[in-house]
Amino acid sequence: MTSEQIIIIDDEDDVREAYTQTLQLEGFDVAAFAAARDALSAISVDWPGVVVTDLRMPRMGGMELLEKIHEIDSDIPVVMITAHGDVPVAVDAMRKGAYDFLEKPPDPLLMLEVVQRALKHRKLVLENRHLRQQLIDTGNPLDTIIGKTPVMTGLRQTITMLANADVDTLINGETGTGKELVARALHKCSKRAKRKFVALNCAALPESLIESELFGHEKGAFTNAHSRRIGKVEYAHKGVLFLDEIESMPLSIQAKLLRVLQERSFERVGANEVISVNICVIAAAKVNLRAMSEQGSFRSDLYYRLNVASIELPALRHRRDDIPLLFSTLTKQAAMERRTELPDISAQLLDTLIQHDWPGNVRELKNVAEKFVIGLPLGLGSIDEIEPSVSLNEMTESFEKQCIIGALVKNNGHIAETAAALGLPRKTLYLRMQKYNLQKETYRAEEEKDKNVLFSSLF
């Protein structure tokens, strides 16, 4: 389905027909349904439309329909139409994700206004998704791993080596360091790049559901198992299975995962048939799994099986020289997504960013970049509020270095423009760059690659 569409759901024929005619007269493509369940088959994650539904209907009401639609895609706009006495229920529906609500009988002009606004919202959501996917699918996957410090250069080399080896890998790193970003880069650099990348956050599911989510189940295997379900392991066949926050996986499930890693086979819940799979498993943890295994809270055999190949991601505070380029990239992306002008990045701001400890790592930096673009307070304090832990001379040199980096970033690594911006002769600028080991190509390359960089859905 490629055109915008409005789905109308109401069990009263006359009402449904009136809504349909109102919208069709304005040129909208309208599909009308008497039952909510029938409408669900017309909705998909890429569906470019809006749902307008009555709140109270037999069999499946508006609130249950809202939940079902959000299981498909939580960004699909759902407009509730409700009687006056149900306004509190409609307000509750909005808290749970409904786009808007209209009281019966809805004013035609107001209905058109709400629907048009909802369609614009949906169109923007889909455009942003498409943009993100394009950025993921084009260019060198390693371009998403930004940083010129030695540790980041080594990280890219490690990713290339392990991707070619096609081995199960454990990624360790603090929260917000980009574990899924690295996992996706591993996938894109490997021979499985054209196959599925299937992600599962082990901490996001209760113990009662994670087994079924991983291994699937047969019809009747447990209460509410009304049909067979294919689990993530089976769905990832010939591709990559990414298990985030694996330290949260229950011990009982760890034993079954160990079998998958050792034998590449499993059984669905409620079945006896052994299913073989060809997958590469990438696991990520934000805690020390070895320590957990020694304490008995994580299976030691699973830890050693996963730890055949491992990647340690550095905290942002351990690669502070990458912060200017990272911040520049993130602010440009935020400005592009919001279609707004990018504010100037001052040398003082860069120095403040570099001195911050970043407990949330790149995810926290991304949030600060978005606040900066919007114009909100960054919550980092001023440079005057930061306790100096170095000498005055070191602080002066650090500030001078960040001034030069900021100008290089802003001027795409061009020496003439950078020297003019700083009010320095070109020879003086070259000497200062040599002093701080700064290369113009570093900042020019990042600018040219910037359009291929994606962070929004990864941290």
C-alpha cells in the first residue's frame, strides 16, 4: 500500500457511512470496517495511514484495538470517537498512546483537521525511518563507528577481523557505549550481511515469556498459546542473533542457550522435534560476566562459550579527544531530523563537554546534542563550575586545542578558512596543529562521511 489511507471503524452502519463520505469528499482514500478485528489485517508496520475508531464496540472495543495496533507499530495514529460520558476514558486512551479523540457527533471540519494533522505526523515518522534505514544500508558499516583515538581505530580493526571469522562474540561495555551499534557493524561487515539481524533485549521480557520469545512454541503448549510461534533463534536462521543485556537472562534459559551455541539446535516449547539452525550469536553485557559466573549468578560454561571472541568498548571518558567530532556529528543529525538550523558550537562548550565524566556515555552525549539543537539547557554546568584537576598551563593548552578542533570541524578541515576564523596566520596554525598532533584530513573525512552516520535508533 503506497498512498495515505484512513481506516474507519464503527459498528453502526449509518455512522460509518457518514464518516466515510465526509473524508472521501475531501479526497481521502477510506476503508471502512464494522469490526475492529477485521481492520487489523489492513495495518502493517509500514502502513502510511490513520485509524479513526469508535471507543465502544462489541467483541473488540477501541482500547483493545489501540493495544493491538501498537503491537504492530506504536507510531500509527489512532483517533478515538467517543460519547460525552466517555471523555475520561478517551483521555486515558491518549495517555496510553492514542493520537487524539473527538466527541460524538464529531464536527466534520474538526475531524478533517485532526485527520490531516495525524497524516502529517505519520508521514514524518515513516520518512525518518526511511532515512535511518538508508543511512544504515549505504556506505561502509565501519563509518558508523566514529572516533580517531587509537582505541577506536583498534575497535574497527577488531570488528573487521571478527566479522571475517564469523564467530560468536561477546561485547562488553557500559550502558550507552554503543554495543548494538557495534553488533550491527559486525553483521554488516560479515558474509551474513544480506541475512537477518534479529535483536532481543533479555532485560525487557519477564522470565515467563523469554523462553517462548527465544525458542518459539507449539499451539497449546501453555495457556493462550493459540497458534504456533516462531522464536528469535529460528527466525535468525542464516543470519545474526543479537542478545542484549544477556546478564539478565534467567539461569534456566541460559542452559538452553548453551545448547544452541554448542549444537546449533533447539526445540520449540511444547515440541519434541529438534530444529537445526545456522546462526551467529552476538551477546552484549554491561556488567562483568566473569565475576557473575564466579558468584554463581551466570553460568560459567555459557560465559566461556560466549567469550571465544570478545570486544571491550571504551567509556566515553576514556576517549575524550573523540568528543568534538562525535558532538558535531550528533548535532548535525539532530538538526537534520528536526529541519532546523545548526547552532554554532563554541570552544568553551567543547571544553566543557570534554571535561564532563559522561556516565551515560554516547547515549548521554546524544541527549545533550539534541538539547543543544532545540535550545534547552544542557545541564552540564559552566566551565567555571568544573574543579580544575590540572595545572593552569595544561588547562590553557587544552582550551587552545579545543578552539582549533572546533574551528577545524566547523570549516571541514580547510586550513585557510580555519586560520581566518581563528585570526591566525596559516604558518602559526600549522605549528599549533603539529604541537597538538592534529591532522586536517581527520576533520575533513568525518564531514564527508557524516551523511552515512546513524545514531538515533542505536543508542
